[in-house]
Amino acid sequence: MKDEYAFNKASVPNQSNSSLFQALFSFQQTVSEQISIVTGFNFQKKSIASNDRGNHSINTAAPFINLIQKIGSHISLQPSLRLEFIGNSKAELIPQLNASMKLKDVQLRASGGKSIRDADFTERFNNYNKQSVKSGRIGFLSLSAEQSWTYEGGVDWFSTNGIKLSGTFFQRFHTRLIDWVNTPFAEMPRKDNLVSGGIYALAKNIAEVNTTGVEADMQMIKKINNQQSILFNGGLIWLHSKAAKNNLPSISTLTPVF
């Protein structure tokens, strides 16, 4: 991907070339009619060459295992475990569990698990490669990956005329969120190309946010003939997010989805 961004006509545009290589190996073994196991290994290499952020690359390696367990003819369990190595950062263990129960026209489902998001090249290296920076956002190399634990439960109803109604309640507990913090020159961890007395915003792991939400949606499939059909989707999502630190105000939103 090639990217060029100019803040104004007088400034030199930021130019970046970034690339992503990804490889995935997986192996599925059927133990019995009720049990199967999926194991594998995922590798990613992200690279950037930028006149603003410099030249960098980071590798991610992640072995994983996923168990698919059927209990009778109605219940399905899918626990999974992934160990993710991101560059030289501490390894992250990522567990997840999905469960579902199908009873005639109704399906009950629940899931829970951990997810992470590593800092991108902008958050780590913004303005590193410029000769002199008087103000603006400055990246921080030693950022930790954002982390969240998410839990949800829901129900789906399938009608005989092609209509599906779904309702879901979920919660997400987010920690180590990355944000830009106004930081004086004296407290900047890296001053190589900064100017004393400058005004800077440093990327930091500072925030914790708890989100609660409810989602309702409808899906309808109308068959026209043997080769054509029309799919209708619609729904509403209600979100309530509250910062656990810094006394930030909570946010409630009601969003239509089509």
C-alpha cells in the first residue's frame, strides 16, 4: 500500500509504503463423530518505509488449537487457545469459548474470550524520521498491546418463511487503550529530533473502557426463482461506554444498522 498525506501546501507530504505478508497452516483431525480438533500456526510480517515514521518491520507468530465438541444433537462447544508472539513484546495467551444450543426453531448462543490489538506503526514511530519536530503527535516504541475481555449471550429465531430474528447482549472490558497525551518536552522518553519548549502529544497506554451493549437485528430472504433471491437486513445497536479512569464522561449511543 502506498500512502501520501499533506497537512498543508507548504509542508512536505508524509509518504509511506507498507506491506503485509501472511501465512497460515492448519490441520483438522476428526477424533470421533462428536469431537474434532484444529491445530495450526499463523505468521505475519508487517513492514513500512516512510519519510515520517522511518523504516520498520515487525513479525507476529501464533500457534493455536481449537476443539469442536458436540454434545448430543443440540449442543456444540468450541474452546480455543492461541499464543501470540508480537516482535520482542511479552507473549500473549488468548483463550476463547463459544457455545450454542439448537432447539427446533430457536438457537441459544454464548461466547467469551480475550482479544488484543498491537500498536500500529503510527502509534509507535510517528514523527521519528523528521529532522526537527516542534509540535504534534509523537510515537512511543514501548507501547503494550491493547487488551479486552468480551462476553456475550444471544438468541436466534428462524421462521419457516425465511425470516431470522436475533437479539444479543454483550459486555467488553478494555484495558491498556492507546491514546495521545499532552506531554512536556522534559518528560518525553525520546528527544532526538524534538525542540525544547515544543508542544507534544505522546502515545501512551492510559485508558480503561467498559462497554455494555444490546443488538437486535432481522434478516429476511425472499426467493424470486431458482436462481435469484433478495436479502433484507436491518437492526439496532445500543452502546454504553464508560471510562474506568481519568473521570471521562460515559457515552451512550443508539445506532441503526442496515
